[in-house]
Amino acid sequence: MSELQREVSELEARSATAARLFDIRRIIGGLFVVYGVIVTIAGITASEADLKKAQDININLWTGLAMLALGLFFLGWVWLRPTQAPTPAEAPQE
Amino acid sequence: MHYLADGLRLPTNGLDYAILAIYFAVVLGIGFAARRSVKTSLDFFLSGRSLPAWVTGLAFVAANLGATEILGMAATGAQYGVAVVHWYWIGAIPAMVFLGLVMMPFYYGSKVRSVPEFLLQRFDKSAHLLSSVLFAFASILIAGVNLYALSIVVEALLGWPQWVSIVVAGLFVLAYITIGGLSSAIYNEVLQFFVILAALIPLTILGLKRVGGWDGLSDSLTRQHGGDFLTAWGGTGIGDPNPLGANWLTIVLGLGFVLSFGYWTTNFAEVQRALSAKNLSAAQRTPLIAAFPKIFIVFIVMIPGLVAAVLVPKIGTAGSDLTYNDAIPLLMQELLPNGVLGIAVTGLLAAFMAGMAANVSSFNTVFTADIWAKYVVKGRPDTYYLKFGRLITAIGVLASIGTAFLAASFSNIMGYLQTLFSFFNVPMFVVFIIGMFWKRASMKSGVWGLLAGTTAAMVNYFVIYKQGVIDIPSDQGANFVSAIVGFVAGALVMVLVTLFTAPKPEAELAGLVYGTKSPGMEEPPQEGDQVWYRRPALLGWGAIVLAAACYVPYSF
């Protein structure tokens, strides 16, 4: 085994990312639910001028609902398949 | 470089700014939350090699989806028409698949932490140092150019003075990478990917509606520019004139083979995302997962460009004060109501910051692991290099803020430098491909291949093309030809040097050359990696077939 292989393997063994890094799905889910709600409300309360500008499509409503759906998809994914617990050897020490 | 016309000021209101503010808060939050996962230098530079494939895959595509790319490709669409698809379907997908299926076992299996480190293992210190130093310089330069481009766009769209956006965006990037390391950069890229989609999809739909759907769009463009504008290959016969200034041969070889393979397979800002994956299977799948969104992103970039070409028939010519780069900002202004407008502004700013962050997070790795730890201060404990990595991240960001201000006063020089660095990518690919497949390629052949290929590409571009020795119709076409010349020259010189110099001892080549295996690679496949939809070969060939199929409607 080369020196590089040894060095990186040793660092990998001490690495804390696998055990401690949070799950990005929660953040994507949370942000898109918030954005979805904000933009959907903007769509529900859209003015005539807004609609006219957007070629008579209520783009805020549709985009908002789509973002909301994406956010809920990510939250549902976390809920159904939570982060796999790291193998015992890598379990957090704290 | 982007020069946006005046008069593109967006009608933003408090709602849009609230959406933007939420995004900035989340970006910083990710940085702080990722902090507790950083214990070793490997955590900081490569996320401890432990991320899942879908995260690294989306980061892989997002690292490339910077705002200069989005605005630039929409501009290419407005200028050249449907031919812009070449940059995606032939200029990206084959190279991404090659990286995943063929090269990744050597990259990931050899446990190198960076692209230059592979050169050190395979060739020698001179090739390593040359590529490390050039990469470090180029990253700071490109990060600075990105910041400068951001400041111009923000000034035009929101009316902030340039220095405010340079400093604010620079400091945000500094904060979240210095604190959270690569994990924080990658997580923000994944987030950015979705925000960009949420910005560009509505814009594309409204744009199409505005010009009467795809039929209305193609009718108007055929009337204005002729039928070839809406085909991928129309007018690219050898010797035929076309606006791209390239024929099918230079497109396939220059763009599709040399330039694209050089960028996608040896640019560390991209490869780093794959190296941070949790195992070899995930590393292989990183560019393959990225390939699928990449195939379709072209539509939400090209269509706004085409729509802009219909709405402002004179765009990009002397008769209009709008340049091609204004295509997307123009549609944002014309079509998006407050709310979605805020999402679009956020998406653009996020793309600028992520593009810069990708450069900074690869710069700090190469500078610390390849330059500092190997040639300057060697053999310290890991905590020292972790601390140094944080310090150099801060210095790197401050240097790119400086570069951005320089770019503001000397933008021509910056463009020139970017061209220079782009020529370095080409021979990198030659050296990699020969080094990986030819055991005999000698230690010294690496550095000579790099030098010869770069020189040849530069001579072709700056002397033969710029001085008019050979007539090539456009910069774009000349770029493709220079790439081919650099590739051939680099390969020839490598073979010649190899014939006269010593090979690398066979024992040191384990896991670096085709036909050898890294020690320790026998780890059993992780549970679940065997399911059919995670098989690299299927994903890779699937992407190729899909990209080829996408060409069909635009080829006849």
C-alpha cells in the first residue's frame, strides 16, 4: 500500500462527516415548503396587472404549488427513509 | 464578461427581497450546521469521502451551472440558434459518461485527493507542481471573473453599486466555505440546483406562450434567420459557411472530444464532487446522475435565448442596445410578476455564488494538499493542515475579490487570461488518457506533454488564427481547432519523450493504469448498490442513448 493510500485511509477512519453531517433533504424540503407557501399566496392574491404580464397564466400560483410539492416530496422522503445510522465503528463519540 | 444594457432594472418589491433574504440566511445556516462535521482535513476538503451519490451528482451538475454558464448559453442560443445543443449533448454527456465509467475507478480507487495528486502518483513532481500552480491561479482568476460578472448583473437588475455586490457575495462565500468546508459548498450547490430550476422553468413556459408556442417560435425564427437556425447540424458541412464558424468535424473532435473531455474529466472543480462520494459505486454514479439533468437543462436555457431573439430581432447587433447576454434578464423583466421574480433573482445570485464557491473550494484543496503540504511545510499533524486550509480559503476569497476589482478595470486582460488557461485543459486530458492507458508512458513524459500541448494550442490560436495564416471564420471555430492541435501535439511529444526516458517502476503504478488494481479496493459492494438502477454501465449508456435520441428532432 502506498504512503498516500495509508494516509488517506487513516484520515477516512477519523473523519466525522458520515456520522455528524446533517441531512440536506430536510433543508431542501423546509426551504421549498416556505417558498412554496409564499409564492402560492402571491398567486392567490395576484393582481390583474400581474396576470397580464405573465401571459394570463397565474404563474405564481403554479410555481408556488410546484415548489410546495417538491418541498413536501423531500420531507416525505426523509420521513420514509431516515438517514441510515452509521456503522457502530463510526458512531459519534459524544 | 457580461455587459448588461441599462434599462433592464427589474421591478422588484419587498416580496422578492424577502425571498432573497431567506436564501442568504439558509446559505449561512448550512455553513454553520456543517461545521460540527469537520474534524479532519479530509472532512474539510473532501467531505470525508462519505456523501451519497445523488448529492454529489446534483452538486456536479450545479458546480457547472454557474450564472456565467446560464447567461452565456442563453446568449449562444440567441446568437446561433439550436446549435447550442452541441455544448450539452455532444460537448458534455459523452465526457461525463467516460469520467464515470472509465476514469473514476482510477481516480477514486487510488485515493488521490485532487487531480494534480493523480499526476504526482502517475508521473513525477514536475508535472504535479506545474498543474497545481496553474490550477490554483486559474481558480482564483475565474472566481474573480464570476464575482465581477455578478456585480454587473446585480447592478443592472437591482441597482446595487458594483462594489457592494462584489464584497457582499464574496464575504458570504468566504463565511460558508471557511466554516463548513466542502460539505457546505456541495449542500449549497444542491439547493441552488433546485432554485435555478424553479426560476428557469416558469420563464421558459411564459416565454413560449408569449411567442405562440414552439410553432410560433420556429415560424418567426425561420422567417428571420432561415431554417438552419432551428437545426443542430444545418450548414455544418465542411466548407459551408455558418454562424458558428465550425464544421461537423471540428464540432465532434474539437468540442465533443478534446475540449469537453478536457473540461469534464480533468477539471478538479468538477472531479472533486465525485471524489467526495462515499464509495466507488457512488463516485462512478456522480457524473452519470449529473448527465441526466444536463441533457434537459439545455431546453430551459436555449428556449429563453430563442424567445429573446424573436422579441428583440436586432438583439446583439449594432441596431439594439441589448446584447445577447441580456436574453434571460430581459425575459425576467418582461414576463415575471413579483414572487416568481424573486425566485429568479435568487436563482441567478445563487448560481453566481455557487460557481464561485466551486472554484474556491477546489482552490483551497489544491493549494493546501498539493502545494503547501508537499513542497512548503511538510509532515505536520493533520490539525495544522485543517487550520491552514481554512486560512487559505479566506485568503483565496479575498484574492478573488481583488481579482474582481481588477477585472472591472482591465476586462480585456481578464478575457485574454481566461483563454490562456483554457488551453491548459486540453493537454491535461492527453496526459491523463495516455497515462491511464499506456503503462510505458514515462515519468518525464507528463510534464513535457502538458507544456507541448499548451504551447501548440496557444500558437495555433494566437499566431496562426489571430494573424490570419489560416482562415477560420470565428473565435468559436478557432477554439475547436486549437484544441485538436493541442491534443495531437501533446500526444506526439509524450510518445517521443517516453521513448528516450525511464518508465515509472511497475510496482508504483498499481491502481493508476488500466489493467491494474489498487490495493484495498476489494471492499464488498454496499448493500443496495447492486439494484439495476444503480448500475453505472446502465446509467452511463442510458445517458448516451438519450442524448443521441434528443438530436433526432433537430437533425432532419
